[in-house]
Amino acid sequence: MTIQDGLLCKKEITNRLSKDALELLSKIEIKEQTSSTNDDAKESLKNSSHLLSAHFAEQQSAGRGRNSRKWISPFGQNIYLSLAWQSNLSFADIEGLSLAIGVEIAESLKNNTDEVIEIKWPNDLLINQKKLGGVLIETSSGKKDNLEIVIGIGINVFMKNKDSIEIDQDWTSLENYKNRILDRNLIAANLLNNLVQLTAKFKTIGFGVTNKLLKIGTY
């Protein structure tokens, strides 16, 4: 089985997580198919005491992007990930969170390509003006005045032209610009390492992602 054909594996992802990420993540879930990983994350926040959990799927039947646009999610090709975060932040505290997440995603992907991964406010990641991925953040008031935050992420890794008929904008895949063999399990682990660290420090740093922005194209 080649890396491209391989499915996401909890053990492979976990083995590549930092000690800090392992301590902060209460759960990693991988489904072969789901309606939406964001909905899975919401369900986790509603029905469990986990403070931070990660929800992956190989395919989404009703994945969505910003403004309720459909997120095309073919089986076994890309990364569909949602973090369920039971936070002690307020709505005012999370200003700039989408940008910070975009920066961390770009950082976690940069070793796979020599191209610049740009961030288009508020939630798109681009290579050469073509959409590589996106972020969808959904929030609600939780228990004990906590803020429930769902961070949904879609990254095109091995997206095929035949599966893109419904996409109504220029798009691309990481495979088109790779500088190494791509391993979705490694990509998933790198994303979690960066994003879990961000959840731990975001209240303190807020817009302190500025230093990283100096190295990443934004517009």
C-alpha cells in the first residue's frame, strides 16, 4: 500500500504528536465517513467532558465551508479535521483566531512544498492564487460560561480533477507542488501539533502571530 492510498491511522498520527499535544488532546477520532467533522466536534462538546478533541474523517457527505458553501470531500484523498475546544475564552477573546489558525496551518504544511502558502482573510489558504484549503470556525455558549469552539479545516492533498466538478473556484492540491512524498498521517500530526499548541497559548498571544505573518503571504 502506498502512502497516497493509505488511510488515516490513529496510531501513526499519535506516534508523531509532541508530548504537549498528547497531554492536551483528550481524544482523537477517525471515521471512514461522516456527514461533517464539525458536526462530530459539536456532538463531542455537547455529550462529553473532553476539553479538546480531534475529529477526522476520510469522507464527508455534507462538509461545509463559509457561508454554508459545500466542501467537496472525496474519500481518502484529503484532510478533513475539526477540533472541539471547550475554552475559557470570551467571544471578544477570539478576535483574530481564524487568522492565527491559518498561520499555523501554513506553518505545518510548509515543509511539503517550496511554494508560498498564502492566507486570504478570513479563512482561505492559497498557492498561486488557487485554493488549497480553508477554515470554518463555529462557536456557541457552553457549560459554566465556557465558550465552545469548533475549528473545521479542509486541506486538499491528493484531490483529483474528476472529483472537483462541483467546485466553483480555482483550486489546487498539495500534491501539485510537493517537494517530497506526501504522507497524510504526518500532515495530520503536524497540523495537530501546531493547532493544539495554539489553543494552549492563544489567550496570551492573541495577535502575537504577527511575527509568523512576516514570513507568510497574506492579503
